[in-house]
Amino acid sequence: MSTFWQQVVNGLTLGSIYALVALGYTMVYGIMELINFAHGDVVMVGALIALSVSELLIHQGLSLPLALSIAIMVSVLVCMVLGWTIEKIAYRPLRHAPKLAPLITAIGLSLLLQQIAALIWGKSYLPFSHTLTTTSWSWHGVVISALQLDIFGLSLLLMFLLWHLVHHSKLGRAMRATAQSVAFAQLMGVNTDRVISQTFVIGSALAAVAGVMDVMYYAVGNYTMGFLLGLKAFTAAVLGGIGNLKGAMLGGLLLGVVEALGAGYIGDITHGFFGSNYKDVFAFLVLILVLIFKPNGLLGSNTQEKV
Amino acid sequence: MKKNISLLVAVLLLPWLLYFSAGQSWVRIIDFSLLYLMLSLGLNVVVGYAGLLDLGYIAFFAVGAYCYALLSSPQFGIHWPLLVILPIGAVCAGLFGVLLGAPTLRLKGDYLAIVTLGFGEIIRIFLNNLSSPVNITNGPQGISDIDPLHLGSIVFNHGLVFGDIRIPSVINIYYLFLLAVIITMIFSSRLERSRVGRAWMAIREDELAASCVGIHTKRYKLLAFGLGATMGGLSGGLFAGFQGFVSPESFTLMESVMILCMVVLGGMGHIPGVIVGSLLLSILPEVLRETAGWQRGLFGQVIVDPANLRLIMFALALVVMMLVRPEGLIPSALRRKEMQHE
């Protein structure tokens, strides 16, 4: 039984990272009905910048917590600017173009970010060897590390803040109005262009934090790390019901747990025929099953197609 | 008519001109671009005609290639002839297409794109891992020593000798692939103008309206998926026989994206557009590869790795193209009109 709970703990940690990235997808989709394919790569940029900056600062003799906090702040800032630029250059001019066009620019941007990152950081895996603390607690054979608690706690805090922002602020009200109908929001005096920009900026900031968490958790970063993470986060958003904030949080955590449990048990269930090297398949299987049986996701609302 | 004949002559002479001016490697690049053209024509059926966004199209190419590889290599010791394996590969790929299509056709646009993307990745993960406990695909190493493309005693991968004239292997392959491309092209242009093609376009423009005028939308969408996948499988088989080696590396998401870009950039649902798009995008990266030499000439050293640079240029081209001309380079008349209205 301790294996089970251990995998649940690992899954919740992983899932909280997915949830933060999923929030970025779901906010953008909710407002513009656009899959921001480059979002995963924003995560990657955030992760690699934090990695380099903290290495640099530690080299300069700063203490680890201070260096890490500065690194997180720098990467959040850079990603916010990046998110804003992406929206401005690649999506805004295409607001009224056929739906395939922004999808292709998104793919192009994703590729562009990856290749630029490959130029800057190289193609090899960069190790991140500094851990804040190695403290961990063991309870009935289940080990929980301080890092896992930190990741989980910080993402819960961020999710709470976002929730508050969306439901109890002027910007949040504007965002919800724009999501319901851009035209009507405009009639009510909402500057929808600015709201969309701000949505991208907020999503990118969350992505940066998620990237830092990912790099610390796996202790390694690479220019391709955003792709799979982004895809899984998108799955999480769909699982919870895309466009729905609560859904993205729930979907992220759930997907993390499903993946961890799947990877932990697939070997036993299939008597060793499939191993944990199939763990990435689970996210896609979940995605396909959800879309077939419950296309609106767990918490999504029904939409009726009109002619 | 006269124009057509001169075009045909030009196409037939092209490999010889390239062979003697630029060398064998460039003819090889053209061979590969013909394979890409076949793939784009197949994807064009799915995306261009029926309007179903497929981001995992390379999976069908992979199925065709692995079918060929498994049925004519030392992997299982099976060496079947080309004319048996190619259809098997095509049918297998078509079945996979229907298999993917059947449960997912209720989905629309972006959702369908993501599911097909997931499907493509699942196929690749399986190809990568189906090496133990039963070794089927040989894992990441892939399958090598695949039999060359051959009909009886004619082996296309080797040079042919007719009296005094020796036809180099790359040119052989060129003619073989050209034949396959022309057949695919005729097939899809006939499809486009048939009842089926009109049904697809009706579905693409408005699915609900199409079903209201009595089009069995589900059946036609499945047909599009199946036929598109069949074309992909066919070119996959040719790829395996040409290359003599397949591995999961060749079937990444990047390739699916590349083919989609060829179709969209050229002009969706319009065969001349698809031709231009796929030739341009498959040859452009090779030209950009040459930048290493230019950089050395200009700066005395290679400043930016050409492999990176060509992908950066490629990505920029995609973004700029969509911003400047979202309907594609050579759009069909219908589509151009649509874009002007908006």
C-alpha cells in the first residue's frame, strides 16, 4: 500500500506543475478559443532562464535562497514580456483570420523559441544541482520531501491568487466578460485587446513559475522540455473542461496522479510486458478517452452547436 | 496541350540536368521532396478537402514504412515482393486511419488536432518500445537491411544499364516516385471533382448544413481519413524501400507539422498549391543548410550553427507567411474569394 500512497504524493507534485501550465492554456482558450501551442515553450524559456541566472548568482557568492528568488523573479519578468510579445506579433493580427492560421503561427513560434533556446543554451541536458533543502519526512514508508511540499504549496497559493483575481477584481470581471462575448464586452466599455494581452501575461508568469518548479524537481533542463510538458498540461486543461479555471486545477492534479499510478503499476498489471517507459502514453490515453466520452471535460459546460 | 507537353518534358529532364550540374545529392533531395509531395497530397484530402485538422499524419507514413520494413528484411526473415507489400502497407495505414477516425470524428477543429497529435505520439512511443519482451520493431535502433525497391530483376536502388546508357540509381528512383506522385495526383484531382469531393467540401464549409441536405457526414469523414491514411501508407512503403532503414526518429511530430505546413502554405484543397508548398518547404531547408559556407565566406567562421539557423528561418517563414498571406501561396479560387470577403 505504501507504493500506492508514494505514487499519489509524486503524482500530486507533478500534477501541481501541470495545473499551473494548464491554467495558461485554459485562460487563453476561454477568451480566444485558441490553443496557444507556444505556451509549453514559454515554460521552457522560464525554466532555462531561472537555471542560468541562479547558477550565475551562486557563482557570484550569493546565498542559495536569495539567488533562487532573484532567478524566479527574472524568469517571471522575461516570460511576461515574452507572452505579451507573442500575442502582439503572432495572434493579434490574425484575430479575424480562418482558424488554421493562428494555429500555424503558434506552431511556428513554438519551433522558433525552441531553436533560439538551442542556440543560447545548447542542445545538451543542463544539470541543476542546487537543492534548497534535502529534508524529507517518512511516514509509514511514504517519503515526502520538503521540495515536494514547497512545489505543492506554492502552486496552491498561486491558484488561489489567480482565482481571487478572476473573481474579485476589475480585470477579472473584464476577463470573464470577454470570454463570454468579445463584442458585448466591447459594448460595455471593456478594452478587449488589453484584456487579452493581460491574460497572456498572467498565463506566461504562471508558466515561468511552473518551469522553475520543473527544473528543480527533475534537476535538469533542456530546450525541448516544453513540448511534452505543454502537451500534458493541455490534456489536463481538457480533462477538467477547457476554459474553466477550477477544471484546469483539478485536471492537472488528477492527470499527475493518473500518470504516476500508471507508471508505478503498469509493469505489475501486464506482467512486465509494458514497462514504465510507456508512462507518456497515459496522458494521451486520458486525453483521447475524455474527448470521446466526456468532450466537455469534468467541469465544463455544455455548448450547443448553432448554424 | 502544348504547355502540358513541355512541362512533362521539363519534369522528365530535370533529374539529368541536376545530376550533371549540382550532383547526385541534389537529385536525392528531389527524390525525397517527391515523397513529401505524396504525403502532402494525402494530407490535403483530410485537411484541405474535408477540413479535418490532422496533426498526427506522420503516423500513417510510419505504419506504411514499418509494414514494408517488417515484410522485407532480415528482421523476421520475410522477403515479399514489392507489389504485395506496398498494398499491404497502404491498407494497414488506411485501417489505422479508420481506427483513429471512428471514435474521434465527433470532435471539432482544435480538439481533433490534439487527439490526432496524441495518436501520432502514441504510435511513435510504441515503435520505440516494442522491442521487449517480444522484439517486433527493434526499438530505437530501428530496422536496417531492408530490401531495395525492386520489380522482378529490376532493382531501382541500383543503377540500370541499357546498352551504352547507364541510368544512375537516384534518377531511377526519381522516375518511380514521379509515377507514384502522378497517380496520386490524378486520383485526388478526380476525387475532388466527384460526388465524394463535393460532399467533403460541403462538410468543410458547414457540417450541420451538409447533414441537413442528406450527406452522411460521418461516413464521408471516415472515408477522408481512410483515403488520406492510405496515401500516407503508400509513400511510407516507398520511403522504407528507398532508405533501406527505418527508425522511430523519422516519425516525430515535427514531420507531421512540416507536412501540414506544406499543405497550408501552398494553399489548402488546391493541388497546384500543395505541389508548390511541398516542393518549396522540402527544398528550402536543404538550401539553408548551405549557409555554413556563406558564413565562412562572410565572417571567416561559422557563427550560427546552420542546423539551427535553417529551422529558425523555417519557423520565421511560417509565421510571416501566415501574417501576410493566410490563404496560402496559390489558393483555390473559392478560397481566395472567401478571404476577400472577410
